[in-house]
Amino acid sequence: MLFNIVFTSAIATLAAALALPKRQPPPIWQSPFTGIIVTPSVNQPMSFGLDFPFEYDVSDWCEPAFAPFTVYLTEGEPPVFDNVTATGALTDGAFAFEFGKFVVSRFGLPQQGLPPPASLTLPTLEELDLTLGPDSEFHLAVVEEFDGCPGDIAVEYGLTSVPLLMAV
Ligand SMILES: *[C@@H]1O[C@H](CO)[C@@H](O)[C@H](O)[C@H]1NC(C)=O
């Protein structure tokens, strides 16, 4: 009986060992800090098809030379970190529109990529291919990329969002 149990568990261990060389997808690391969406503010009234002022304060917790981030409009429940992909995007279906990827250069370094603009343009409902319901919810979301932070993590991401009040 005892032999049987030991033998069975030895087989189980062997089976587990044989199954080991399975490849895991790379982990997606969540930054302990995110930047702050200064504008638009929470529940700021906005209109489809119009410009709105935009300001995002990057998080400098790991003193990056460059702080890249991507800005999205999402529809429905607020986006969650589970919706961030290994390349720092929101997954397909988790956003209605991507405004673009921008980079803040720090320490007076030359600009890389596109600097964040002072305003963004909301698409029209037709461009978004959306119809509004009574419970439609929209968020402005930012995924910031952090490179070379303490802890030997090559890249991690932070997600933050604010709800918007969409005027019809
Ligand atoms: C976003 O993540 C949540 C929580 O895991 C999940 O329920 C939802 O389906 C995800 N959205 C998309 C579009 O993958």
C-alpha cells in the first residue's frame, strides 16, 4: 500500500517533469505607479467630433530618460490591467479609438517620437461606428511604458483612466 502511494506519486512527479518544457508567455508587469490624467478631468463634459484639451503627467518613479504612453478612448466598463498586452497596448475589443503614442523626453534630451499634443480630437460617433445607449460609458485611458525600472524588470506598464461625460 505504502509502496503503491510512493510509486504513484513518483509517476506523477515524472509526468510533471516531462510536461515542464512548455513555453510560458512572457509576464506582463504592472508598474506600481501610474501617471495622472490632468485633463480631461473626471466626468468632464465632452462632445464627439470636437477637440478637447489634453494633459498627462507621466510618472517619473523610475527616472526614465523617455516616457512613452498611448492614449485611448474606451467604451463600456473602465479598462483594467488585464486588458494590457505584452507590447503595452490595450487588447483588441478593449478600446473604441486610439489617439496615438506619444513620448515625453526628460532631462533636456532631444525629442523621440511624437511629443504629446495639448489637445486631441474625439472622433464622431459615425467614425467610431457606435450608437449610444442610455448606459453608454466612455473613458479616456492611458497606458504608460516604463523601461529599465529598479528590480531588473525590462519593461512594465501602468494603466490609468478617467470617465467622460459625453454630450450627445
Ligand atoms: C478586459 O479584462 C477583463 C478582466 O479580465 C475581461 O473580463 C474583459 O473581457 C477584457 N476585455 C477584453 C476586450 O478583452
